[in-house]
Amino acid sequence: MAGELGVVAAGFLAGIIAGMLGVGGGALFAPALVLFLGESQLHAEATSLVAIVPTALAGAWSQGRYGNLRLREGVLLGALAAGGGLAGVALANVLPERALRGIFAAFLLVVASQLVRRELRPAPERGELL
């Protein structure tokens, strides 16, 4: 029961973060499924792929109402990412569980370090490009 409550909390938190920062929530869904429900990394990643669909649709619909959605670019990115997703699933199913966890952890560290690096950079002058 406690594990399921952890997944519920992680799902809600991931939805808030997805809406606020534009991430699909997979960076939270997969670890929550592993930590709170004891799922394997492979099962958590597969389940996370399904879980991000309604999150992404709700966020995109909401952002569209605010006029922030660039549908053409989003559809193009999504179509290209679908091919990459097929390749990634094939790789995930042949890699050892430990390798999947390590790759996932390394990915999160790279993303986190990039975010910190950008935040610590001096703010651009008005009118200057990032």
C-alpha cells in the first residue's frame, strides 16, 4: 500500500513538473516504479512510456490554449522520436538490467549538470541571444 501511495504521489508530482517545465515525466515515472513498486528497470521504462502519453496530451492541450504550442515542430519532433523510440526499445531489451540503470542514471546526471550550468551562466543583456 505504501508503495502504491508513493507511485500516486510521484505521478501527481510528475504531472506538475511536466506542465511547468515541459518534460514528459519519465524522469520521475521510471524511478518511482523501481523504488516504490520494485519494478525492474525495463518494466519501469516501458510503463513510463505509456504514462507520459496522457501527461503530454494534457500539457500540450493546455499550452495550446495559452497560445504557446508550436504544433508543426512538435509533430515533427514526435515523428522523429518515434523512430528513435523503436530503436531504444530494441536496445533496452538486449542490454543487461544493470546497464539500463547506469545509462538512465548517467542521462539524468548529464541533464541535471546542463541545467545547473545554464542557470549559473550570467543573464544575457536585453536583446542579446542566449
